[in-house]
Amino acid sequence: MLKSTKKLSQYDVVVVGAGHAGCEAAIASARLGVKTLLVSTDLSKVAALPCNPSIGGPGKGHLVREIDALGGVMGKLSDASCIQMKELNTSKGPAVRAFRAQVDMDLYNQNMISELAKVKNLEFLEDEVIAIESKNNIITGVKIKNNKIVQSKNVVICSGTFLNGEIVIGDDIVRKGGRIDEDSSVGLSDSLLGLGLERGRLKTGTPPRISRASIDYSVVTTAPGSEGAISFAHPTKDLFSASEQVPCYLTYTNPETHKIILDNLTKSPVFSGKITQRSPRSCPSLDRKVANFPDRDRHPIFIEPVGKLDGLFADWMYIQGGSLAFPQELQERIIHSIAGLENAKFIRYGYAVVYDYFLPHQLKLSLEVKKIKGLFLAGQLNGTTGYEEAAAQGLMAGINAARRAQHKSTFVLDRTEAYIGVLIEDLVTKIHVEPYRIFTSRAEYRLLLRNDNADLRLSKKGYQIGLLSLERLKRVKQRQTAIDTALSLLKHRKLRIGGRSISAYQYLARPENNLASIEQEFGIEVTGEIAEQVVSEAKYSGYFDKQKRQAERLKDRQAQPLPADMDYATIAGLRNEARLRLAEVQPANIAQASQIQGVTPADLTIILIAAHRLTHSAK
């Protein structure tokens, strides 16, 4: 267990709130050598999984691999807590392939507690932060519930869904809380508002949990994990065989399910008007799906394990795709109408959460608030959804808070080099009316930002900032050397096939050929951890090269900075929408301006001319 400090002192960085964002932020900050305090209302639940007991997926899994490549902990803890690992989209191109792990909810939390406990420079406080302390828009510390002040010049807020959170079932606010078993945070949101930050309100939800023993397995389809070497921290390591993994199960809703829902829509807080806030479009509640897609006579329902068969949550099963906030008796009728769940015993009913968030255009790319020096925001507080998005933001905020304490430059990833860069730039530059979720489709250069090359892209940066060990970096370099050697061999080994000389590399590039055919025709064997990289390079090198050129052009545009004091209100010719959004975001360069929602190419031309004039008039 983590011990709450009894003697508070001055800290270089204070992290407020745990969860995936807070834990990554605290660990990164402390490992970079600065004195760090993690404040949480319950140190026994620092990394609880309040919703889905899984980590990864397309886009999300890419984030986990990038977090690991930079020296974060989510990947290795997912591996250590995994009860099923799956590789997704294997029939599609390399850009969208990704890993997804079912994890033991209790084991993941315990592994995170163990990880936190061994970090030097890190202390813990079990308490609630009720206000932010500042002077002249510069952070000075935080006030905790007993009105004591903890002094620090750098504060990272990772409050998740707890700011003025309300749990809703039917038309009743069951309780104030960020999740069903924990209270909400009340004063902190108003304190941030008092600092001049704009806030909004969002909704999320979670499905029921049912007893494993109450499922009729004879009428559901088993959904096993994947065979082969798959893991987040060691992508070529075989964690365990598919036969050892705990299976998931698949069933479907049916017309009876849909009739119950449609006949009772007014009892759903989403349709009754009790909840007006937007929820993630990518993860709608079951009643929303049924109402929005009347032509569909069924929707998939995945029944997922929450823990090991001999663990604390052995009997808990999660109803993926069945998010509900109906009154409890209606939830039972709906779930009992689904094949295999006719006698399902409820362990926990589904519910919705409504909570405060702060509009992310108020942040720099470092996740520091523009108006308040030393204040960083990360996770669902910024209007995102998901463990992975939260962890990525927490890692970056923790790194930058520590670097600020050490008077170092900020560490920022752009959208040409990481999904983390896509995530943060999208948050800062675009308008968001619902919780933001990362997708592979959001990355213009997704062929370059693959799941299989995250370590090759980012490990050097992780080592340079001080989070990744030299040993890890050497292993990555060895892998890159092995890939380069194999590619060179393929390019130089030639045979006459079909009357013309062709290299093994050119032969492999043909859609119908694979590594087995290369070994048969050319006698070259490529196996192990470099095999997938070699195949991808041979078959998609033309596309990779095209995207590399596009990314380089974007970086050239990034080299054109925009003055920090540019007054967009005075620039003639700008459309009102562009003027407003540019003033809100205050882009640092023309590339960032081009990503802002509502800014057109014509607007960019006008901005460039104005920036040129302003720069030359200042000389």
C-alpha cells in the first residue's frame, strides 16, 4: 500500500488526482529528478478501471505503444495484468493493426501501486485538493481539504470525471460522484473557473456487470485471444498462448430487446431530458444505438471478463456495447432479453456520469494553461475519453511540468511523428462538442505512425528526455540494424524470374508473395521480431515515401512561426469564424494554424502576409 505523507513540504511538481493520467504524470515527473507529490482521495484505487476492463484497440493501442516507447508505464503494466491479448485488423494494412488487452482490473491497480511505491522523489497524500493557489497568474500551490497549502510552482490536474460529477440512473441523480463508489470533487472546478478558464459539461456512461456463473454459454460465441508474439512493452514477446487466455463471448440484441428500449425511451435520462450533455459518439449507449439505427435488427454485445478466474473479480463480467442508464428494473428486462443472458444476475447496474471539463483550446501544446504559468491539465478534464488518451496526456504533462521545474524547454511531439502529437494538437486546435477519442483516421500520416514501429520512432526521444534506459535504447537500435540488414540482403539478392532479373525485395513487394515464398525462391529466411517490419517496408515502401515527403513539407511550414503578439482582430480580410478561432488558439506557427477548425487556405494566406509585415516592421 502507498503511505500518505505526514509531513508536507515544498514540491517541484504536485499532481492532483490519480487514474491513468495522474499516475503517468507523477511517475514521469519524479523519474526526471524533481520532487513530486501525488494527491488522491483514495490511494488504494490509484489505477482502478471504472469502465471497460481492456486497454488498447486501433488508435488507442498505438498510444499505449508510444507511451511505452517514451518510458511510460501503461504498456508494461497492461502486459503484467493481461488475461487476454488480441491483435486487431490483421486482414488489413499495417497502419490500422493494433493490440488490445483484457486486463485483470484488481491486478492492474495493484501493479500500478507497486510501480508508484518504488519511484524515488515521489511522495503521496491521501486528501482532496479544493483550490488552486496562484499570484499574478503564476501557480504557487494547492489548497487541500483541511485548508492547508501545499507549495509548488507546477501543478498537474488529472481529475478525470470527478469535477462536480453526478451519477445518474433513470431520472434520478443517485449521488454526487465521479464513479459509483467514489465522491465527486466540488471546489476545484470553481477554483479553475475563478482563474478565468472556460468550462463545459460532458456525459459518459458504463454498462452493467453481471455474474459469470449466470451466463448460458451454450448460446453465445466464444471470442478467444490471438496466438503468437503480442505484447505492448515487448511487441514480439509471446505473453501466453491463446489456450491459456480467459475468453470473451459474443451475443446480440434482438427485436424484443429493441422493442423494450423503444417503448421506454422516455425513462432513459438520455431521451427524457435529464441529461443534455454530449457523450462519446464512438461509444453510444445501447438505447442511443437502437434509436439512431432503426433499420438494424441486432447489435453486437461482447461479454468480457473483469479479472482472472481465481482473482478478486473472478465472477464479474462486463457487458461491452450495453451501456445503460435506465431504471434498474428496465435494465434487467433489457439484458434478460438477450440470448445467453436470460438469467443474468446483476452485480452492478449501468449508470451515466455527468461532469465538468475545461475547454482544451486554453492549453499550449505542452498542456500548460496559456493564462496560468505552471498549471497543467491532463486526461478527461480536457474533454477526452478513454484510459489511453488520459495516460498519454498525463505522461506529456508530467514531463513538461518537470522540465519547467528544471528550467528546460518544453517537450512536444507533432502530428507527423506520433499519435500523441495528433491527440494533443487536435485537442488544442479543434472545436469539440463531445469527448474526444483517438482513431487511426485522425492521423494524416498513419502509415508512418504504425503500431509496429512506435519504439523505432520514439525510443531515442524517450532516452534523451531521461525516461528510457540506455539498455532499452540499445535493444531498439539492434532491432533497427537487423531490419536494415535484412532489407539490404533482399535488395541485393537477385534471380531471373519470368525472363527478367528481379531482387528478392521486388519479389516480396508483389501482393501475392510472402516471406515463405522468399525463402523458397531465394533461400533467404527472415523470421522473428523483424519479419513484420520487413514485409511492411517491401510492400508499402512507395506509400511510406510519399507520406514522408508530405510530413517533411508540413515540418517546413512549421518553420514559419507566427508572432505571439499577433492581433487577429485587426487583420483585414479574415473571416469572422477564423478570426475568433485564431484568437482563441493563438497558434505558434502556420502548420498549427492550418489545423484549426474553421481556418481555410485563404485565411492562411492572409495570416502569412500579416505575419510577414509584422515581423519586418519590428526590425
